[in-house]
Amino acid sequence: MAIDIHTHIVPANFPPYMGGNPKTGWPSICSASCGHSHLMIHGKIFRTISDTSWDVERRLVDMDRMGIDCQVLSPMPELLSYWFDTADALAMCRVVNDAIGGMVELSRTRFAGLGMLPLQDVDLAVRELEALMRDGRFRGIEIGTNVNGVPIGDPRFEPFFAAAESLGAAVFVHALHPTGDERLIGPPILKAFIGFPCETAFAIASLISSGLLSRHPDLRIAFSHGGGAFAMVLPRLQFGWKKMAAISDLSPEPPTTVARRLYYDTLVYDIPTLKFLVSSFGETRLMVGTDYPFEIYEQNPLGAMEAAGFTDDVAQLLRKENAIRYLSL
């Protein structure tokens, strides 16, 4: 069996918006048909979702089919709401965190929670993190790769990462509003396939070049989609660190050393790429991730590991042991 550290939820409903800014983009759920609903934002359909987004029993059936013993539940990234006013963002955090906590409560042996924080206000986010980590249903939080265009390696976010390190909170970084998506030609879904990997690479690089990860070596932080394009960027960054003082002065440690302390999910849809990630980052750094229950989720993650030909010991690390260590279960 396995632990899936990359799954998302959407609450079954949202309370009516009671704030003062009608442009805030407060979401709502509109029933569709056949167990599906529309998630509405600004009066438009943002995504059509299945009731597996909130229905525990439906999820358990799919988990058993996939060989998943435990799902780690995190918010659909668009719900992170960094672009909201602070009060609205805090309200949305509590709505979503309550939904995650309620699902975990229904089956504590099959689910663990990663909550969300109003990271546009770092001091408030730290206070909310402290409260969340007192709740035994949560192992940490999900954050985006940027906060309203500011990379997470920016010094303004260091107090948050310091708090996560001291509290033992796992941090899961998911691509959000990728830079450069205006250059894509085709439907909006291309952002998920092309923009997200590049965005995630930018986020990891910002955390390394800022020196933040070297100052907080005990931070347990993981990245979605196999770290995106970062494994291909890493040798170039390592070469620059060796050859150019302007780069080496940014970080006291080689980028490869830092990269092999981080965690990454296995959601790359390709056996050679999965093997490359294990070779690049180490067999203790990869964990199962599926993006369940959205349309692009990996439906047979354990089959991919079997096809990769990993030894039983390595497969066990990827399936479960690395996630146990990452989540401090």
C-alpha cells in the first residue's frame, strides 16, 4: 500500500460572501448532474468537479482500487486566495481548513490534512499555522509557488518558513498562477502541463538562491509534479555556483546538496523521468503523488513504480517510508 501526498479537496459548499468587496472572487458551488458540480468564481465556471472532491466514501473506493492506504488532503490551489483582502482570505482559509479537518475526522487512518494560510499577511499566517499545528488532523500546509507574483524565496516570507521549521510543519508547494502563461498558444489547461513545471522550478531556485533553505536545514518541504523542470535546471545552477562568485555568494551550500534535502512527488507521467528524478534527488526524496481527483490525476501510480523496475527496498521508500518521514507520522 502507499501514501499519496498530492491530492486535493474542494468543500461541498461555501457560505455566502458577507464581506465588503464584491470583486473578491468568493467561490460558490452550483450543482450540475451525475455527481458533478460547477465551481463558480466571478460568476463563471472555473472548473467542473466530481463529488469525490469532498465525498469521503467515494474517495475510499478509489483509494482501494489504486492501492492507496492514505491520502494527504490539500486545498485546490485556486482556493489559496492570496489575492483576497486579508479578512476575506482568513475567512476562506477557515472554511477550507474546516472541510479538510472534517474529512480527516471521518477516517483518521486513511487521511491526513495539509491546510492553507493567508500568506499575503505573514504575521497572520504564522499565528494561523501555530493554531493549525495544535490540531491533530493536520500535518502541515500547502502553499503556492508565489504570492501575488512574489516568489516564495523572497525574504519577506522567511518568518513563515522559520515557524514551519520550528513547529515541525510539513510544507507542500504547488504551482500557482505561473509566470509567462501569456506565451502559451492553446487552451487554458496548457498552463498545467507547461506553465506549472517552469513555475515550480522558479520557486525552488528562489529558495536556494536566497539562502533560505540553508538557513533552515530542518524544514520539511516538498514540491508538486516532481519539482517541475527543476531537475533539468539543477546541473546548470550547480555549474554557475561553482564558476561564478555572483551565484556562489548567494548560497553557502552547493545547489545539489540543498536539492537532495527536499522532497518531490512522483507525478511526472513517464517512467524514464521518474527514474531520472530518483537518480537526481535520491531514493529517499520521492513520494507518491497523483493530483486526485482532478481530470489529469495519475490513476495507477504504483504500476508506474513497478514498471520502473525499482528494487523492493526503493519501491517501499517511494510508496510509503519517505512520506512517513516527510509528514512526521
